[in-house]
Amino acid sequence: MNPRVAAISGRMFSALRFRNYRIYVGSQVISFSGTWMQMIAQSWLVLELTGSGTALGTVMAMQFLPTLFLAPVGGMIADRFDKRWLIIGTQSVAGSLALLLGIVTLAGVVELWMVYAIAAGFGIVTAVDNPSRQTFVMEMVGPDDVTNAVTLNSVVVNAARAIGPAIGGVLIASVGIGQCFVANAASYGVVVIGLLLIRRSELHPSARSKRAPGQLREGFRYAWSTPILRTTLVMLAIIGTLTYEFTTTLPLLSEFTFGAGASGLAAMTTLMGAGAVVGGLVVASLGAPTERRLVRIATAFGLAVLAVSVMPSLLGVYLLMPLVGAASVGMISVSNATLQLNSDPQLRGRVMALFSMSLLGSTPIGGPIVGAIGEHISPRFSLFIGGAAALVAAAYGWSRLRAIVVDDHVGATGEQPALSATR
């Protein structure tokens, strides 16, 4: 093998040399395939029950609204307790919720309020689960490989985006929506088993934060007073609110713009996931994140979504979805690694809770807005707004981050970095 190719390949998959991470990421392939399958099925169930884009946006809001309010508490919990057992607990509850939705759907008694209530339950679980899972990656591989591990994890999520909707589309067409929820419930069990197999002796546990008054305020104050953290989180909030609304915009685009139904939605999501896998592998080989890379990816993301919004044919949309997926995973991976590498270890859980708030918790604000726009004006216009929002975030990031350089020392220590002006 060419030495240069071998070196790139080694960097691309460096985190996989850790046994614990291999087990974890393997279980995530199955779990996230089930999650994406459920997302497709849930969106289609809401459309069947209501035919309303606003209702579709609202159910997404119900699922992510708890993250907006409870993520700081979840981050504080992640900083205080054993993350592995926290994740075991959250995954068990999430599996039970998926099973409940499957049962009421298969029994033919499902109503919209039930979907709302179960979606809200998932949101509460996510508020604790997300910061725990995000920071647990660092404990499995250590600071030197966290960028690679985070990116590979994003690759897994998006590989699942290619697998899950394809399976979900087949199940919806052949045996019905309810089976998707039951299959997702089973996938959570795989994660629990994987976590139980992890060797505690091979972990790199972060120092736990002790219970003390004012810890929530401390997390907010720390993130806001650290320029690179603040800027990254604001960019994510803008993009999370209006751009990462694909579970609302793509079903509307498929059904009402192109009349392609569930199969068209599954194809769009699958192609987006396939592009994200390729894009994620490229990002995984690049090493530590930089502020310029973050801005460039946000710009590419915005341009790709804008292009989708004006495509006159479904084929054109299909051709562009891999680019949207590649930019999407790049944005998540680079911002995630930037936040983790620039956070004090004892505050990392709270910082990553703010990551969840910015990326997921902003969905309750944007979901109903883009859903209503898609229903009453045009799904294309909803996507156009999302693309424009990503460009606004890129412009903001460039104006704020061009004066910041992350000291390379953070890649080796994981401690709070020194910042200096760019020249």
C-alpha cells in the first residue's frame, strides 16, 4: 500500500484501535439504524393521522423541546455520575418508549396526542443521554483521538441514516408502521449489552464534579466567557433552528412537491446518509478541528441546501442529497470536537449539554416554523430559509473566529486551551 494512503487510512480509523470504542460504535450502528427507521415511521404516521406539515413540525418540537430546557440539568448529571450507567439507564427507557409506540400503533388505537406524549418522553431521555454519550466518547479513547472518535461516531449515525430509512420504507410498505417502532425498541437492547461488555479498566474517566450550588450557572458562564465555545454554540443554534429540520422539510418536499410518497422520502434520506458517511470519513482523516474548517463547512452546508431548494426535478434533489449529508456530518463532527477539546474536563458535560441545546433544543423553535411555511407557502421555501440560515451562521463564525487560534496543546492534554490572535 502507498505509504501516504496508509497514513491517511490510519488517521481515518485510529479510534478503532480501542476495544471499548469498537464495541460501542458497533452497537451504535444497530441502534441508530433503528432510530432513523423510527424517525421516518413517526413522520409518516403523523402525516397519515393529520396530513399537516404544522403537526409534523409540532411533533418534532415535542421531541426536542425538553432538550431545550433540561439539557443543562442533563449535562450537570453527566458531570457528576458514572456515564456508562447513565447511558444504560437512558437507553433502557428509550427502548420502552419505542415499544409503547409500536404497541398502540399495531393495536390501531394510536392518536396524535399519544405520538406527542411519547415524543416528549424521548426528549426528556435525550436531555440526559446526549451529554452523557458525547463525553463518554472521550473516556473511551482519550483526548488524542477524540476528534477521530467523534467523527467516526457521526459516520455511524449517518451510515444508519442510509440503512434505517431503507429498512423503514420496506417495513412501512410491507408490514406497516408499527413494526418499525418495535424493531427500534429491540435495537436499544443491543446498546445496553454493548455497554455491559465494556471494560472499565480501559476507560479514561474524567474527574467528576462534586455537588455544589450554582453549577448550572457556572456552565453557562464558562461557555459564554470562552470565545471559541460561545461562537461555535451560536453557529449551531442558528443552524439547528432552521437548517437541521430535515425530518420536517423532506417529508413535505417528497409528498407535496414531487408526489413521491414514502419511497421518495426514504431515497432522499438514504442518499443523504450515504453522503454523510463519505464526508465523515474525509473529516476523520483531517485531524484536529480548526475555526476555518468550521466556517467553510457551514458555508458548504448552506449552499448545498439552497441548491436542493431550487431543484426542478426529483432526480436533481437525489443527486444533491449526498452533498447535503457530507456537509451536515462535517458540521456536527467539527463543532462537537471543537467544544470537547476546548472545555475544562469537569465542565465538559455541561458544555456538551449546551451543544445538545443548540443543535437539538433549537428544533422546537424552528420545527413548527418551517413546517408551517412548508404547508402554507412551499416546502422549497422552507429549505431555502434553512440554507440561508447556514450561510448567516458561517458569516457570523468567520467574523468571530478569525481572531481565535486553538493552541495545539489541547490535543495532547484535553485541558482548557490558551487562545491567541490569528495573524
